[in-house]
Amino acid sequence: MNSGPIRILGIDPGLRNTGWGLIEAAGTRLTYIDCGSIHTDAATSLAERLALIHRAIALLVESRSPAEAAVEETFVNRDPQSTLKLGQARGAALAALALMALPVAEYAANLIKKTVVGVGHAEKQQVAAMVKMLLPACRIGSPDAADALAVAICHAQHRGARARGAA
């Protein structure tokens, strides 16, 4: 495994807003690079919205050159339609990352929260506060971007164990 700094792209998928966060990890040291959200218009077709997410993530990978990516897994909520749409947005993100030849890890929301906050059922505000503490230079513009940075932080903490498990 590479011991130098590694650039990690975290993705928090959503059909309306897909958050992304880019960090650099060197051992236990984390450095904020950038973050943002990909917004889609509910007035456009599902296919157009998924294509926008796909294109935007591909452009991010092309312009920011991450070495690895991590995506939050879909959680099943009470509304099956919402879960299905979330899964489709997640699929567009995963396809974009895979087509850009990036190694992609997937993490459950509870593991991300437990890694970043210490509690698996933390509130969004707690996650954002810990992200700001771990990445003091970060400028978070949306809750989705904060969640995406949390995904990247989680991957930075777990990637060594994942690599050892795959070997």
C-alpha cells in the first residue's frame, strides 16, 4: 500500500443533491481539498438527472485526480420510491467512478457516523461539526457536502484494513 499522501473522493449520493468531498490522507493526517454538491432539477426527467450526476462526477474525477473513491451505501427508508431514486443516483455515481477506473469502496451510513462522530446514529449536525473539527480548513456549503467529506474521512480511516482484508 502506498505510504505517501492519497487523494480520496467521498460521495454522498442523492437524486436532488449529490454531495462530494475531496481530501488528502497521509497516514493519520487529513487535509481538506474541496467539496460541493451536484444539484439536479426535479422538473427534468429521471434519465436527464442521472446523466447529470454521472457527467458531473466524471468531470470531478478528471479535474481533481483522486486516487480512490468512497460512496455511502443506500439505506432503506419508509418510502420505497425515495429509496429507489436514491439507489438510482447511487448507481449513476458508481458507474461514473468505475468508468474512470477508480477503486471504489462502499460504506454504510452507520459506519461512517461511528467513524467520524463515534456514534452510529449521530445527527447530521454532529457529523458536520466533527468534519469541521477534523478538517479545520474546510468550507462546507451544504449538508450533502459535509456528509461526502465524512464518507472520505471514513475511507481514509478504514482503507488500510480493507487492503489487508483483500490481500
